[in-house]
Amino acid sequence: MTKLPPLIELRAFEAAARHMSFKKAADELYVTPTAVSHQIRLLERYCGRPLFRRRPRPLTLTEAGARMFPVIRDGLESFAQVVATVKRDGKKQPLRITTTNAFASRWLVPRLPLWRRQRGVLPLEVIGTDAVLDLQSGDVDVAIRNAATRPTDGVVNELFRDSFWPVCSPRLLARPLRRATELRGHVLIHFHWPPFVPRAATWQRWLSAAQRRWRDVPDLSEMDHLNFREELHAIDAVLAGQGIGMISDLLVGDELKTGALIRAIDLKLSGFGFYLVRSSGHPREREIGSLSTWLQSAK
């Protein structure tokens, strides 16, 4: 591609040629007439010939300037139109959110009708994945991360935190358990935690915490177990009455409110933070701010 002079010089030339006045061009561009004159001098040096006749007044275009003006005018207008179109279309594009499969399925998706009623002008595209997607790649606009520590890969807003409780279907227990010893003979439901997660909310960690409250705490070997790779499958098994699971109260908050699930015993584990993360200087910061406000209000 042929090398072009700087856009600032072309804009100064186009405005001055359209107004036939350096002063009016300066007013339009919010600069001084001296700055306009300087940019045009640079463009003339680049072209190797004068583009304006400055004497005698009034200001007029040379033959070279007259040839250049309509082409540059139309070119800048085309630039402006295509940028405006892209900007307008960009506002219609869905805001792309990446988050974990469990959070997407159990919390975010059920609340999307509320989002559409309140903020329907801004469509969302939810990308559920347990992989950590790179925000700098441009494939997603914003991430909702569930993490033990504050993420460091962008601008971060903390949304909320959760706790993990032993929960089960009320069909499984006539009443909540009073002591850890009553867990004997029950099925404990587990799901996989990555080895790099600190303070994972496992049954082993819960039993260790229980030993600080009760004397007679059963060992894992004294109970039956049901294991799942996916957190969502563990929640499904708990809802089906297949055992007692160590589950985030955020992900089953609706079921706890309606009584579809109950807390099996009164001892919880501290959970993690849910953080909204975006890249610095994101072009849709206003929309992301609106999403952040809504997420906190929808809890």
C-alpha cells in the first residue's frame, strides 16, 4: 500500500479548502489557525508543491490543491460513515460473557428474563466454560470469575461471595441433622476440585471443621459416596434426593428459598468470590458497568 501522509494533515487541508479559511478550519478542528497553517505546510512539503495561494487574498487552491480536495473530502466522509456504521452496529452486538458452566446454568441463565425486562436493549451472549478465557484475545468482552483470590488479568469488580453447606432434598431427611455423628450411613455427594484451588470446599475439609465443634465426627470410610466430575451433575444428584452434597449456597439459593433443598446440618465452609473482570480501556465499559450493577442487584 502506498504510504499516506498523517491524517491530521489531511483533515486540516480538507477543512481549510472547504471553508477557504484557516481560521474557520481551526475553529472546526478546535485548534489555532497557526496549527492549521503548520499542518498544511507539512502536507505541502510531503507533496512537494503548494496547495494554496495565500497571496493575494482571498485564499484559493492551486491546481494541485484543487485536484486533491474532492478526493480527500470524499475519502474522509467515507471514513466517517464507515466508522459511524461500525459504532452503531457495535452497540447492537451482544455483550459476550464467559463464566463457569455451573454459574451460567444455575444462576445467570434463570435470571436472563429479568435482564431482558430491565435492560432489554443490550443483548447478552453467555459462554459457559470452565476454561479461563483470555480477555485480551477479543473473543469475549467480560468474565465472571469464581476465585479464591482477586483476579489479576484485568479491571475487577467483586460482585458477591458464597458459602458451601451440606444440602439435600427434604425427602431424604425428616429434619436437619443436629450433630456430625448423624451423617453415618448417609451418601455423601462429591464433585471434582482442581488441585490448584486453595481451600476447596470438600467433604474432607468440612469434616475437619466439624471436629472443632463435635467430638464424635465420622470418618469418610463410614459413609457411602457418589462422585462426579462436574459440579452441575452433583447438584442434579442432590436435587434428585440421592445424597447430601457440599454445595454453594449461591448456586442453589433459589431451591433453599423454596424448600426444594434444605441445609442438612448447621455448619458451613467459607466459599469464594465472584468477580466481574474486563480488559482495561474496553470500548464497551458503559455497558459492562450496567451489567455489573444489574448482577449485584439480581442476587
